[in-house]
Amino acid sequence: MEGKLFRTAFVFAAGAAVGAGVMWLLSDSGKEKREELRDLAMQAKGKIKERCDQLKQEMEEENGK
């Protein structure tokens, strides 16, 4: 019984924390942080695309041998 109560309280607290974080990001004070996250996501996307292109090229070279 205690385990179920603890698990329910943990899930509730985690949901509240996620909800508060989302609300903060959507507020005016979270605008700068959203822009930072967007920039990081775009950088990651570029790096992933570069690596995919590298892997495609390496596979084509390997298959061409």
C-alpha cells in the first residue's frame, strides 16, 4: 500500500514539475531560454546531418570497392 502511495505521489510531483517547466518556458521570462534551446537544437540538427552525409559517403565508398 505504501509503495503505491509513494509511486502516485512521485508521479504527481513529476507531472507538476514538468507542467511548471513548460509554463515557464512559454512565459515571457522563458523567451531567452527558448531561443537558446532552439539554437542548440539547430546546431545538433546540423551536426547530425553532417554525420549522416559522412556515413552515406563512407558506405558508398565501401560498397564501391
